[in-house]
Amino acid sequence: MSLLQVILILFAFIVSVSIVFGLIQLANYLINEMFHLTGGIKTLSAIIAVVLSLYPVKFTFGTVIFKVMNATREKNTSFEGRI
């Protein structure tokens, strides 16, 4: 892997973590301040919010990793064909 690919992965990871953190903070605000949930409903809502906030990031970060790995695989395949 090239240095550019490593930097791209690190940047995508940092952005992904930032997005998850922001979505969880938004969900926390909505649960506590807007809806005033308590008890088991609050706990269930928090768990659902965390799970739902992870899915968009999973797909976007996974796409970046998939593209980098395919580029690396194609590079290695074309290099092996020259030998």
C-alpha cells in the first residue's frame, strides 16, 4: 500500500468516527432534551440510536477500504503479470 492510500484510510476513519460521534450526540440531545424519555424506553432508544448511527459509517468506511484494497490487488496483479 502506498502512503497516499494509508493517509486516505486514516482520513476516512477519522471522518467516520466524527460522524458517529455527532450522530450519537444528536440522538442523546433528542432523547434527553426534546422527548424527555426515561427508564427502559430511554435505554432502548439509546441502543437503537447507536446501532443506527453506525450503519451509514460502516458502509462509507467499508467502501473506502474496498476501493483501496481493489486498487492494491490490481496493482499487484499487473505487477505479477510482468514477471
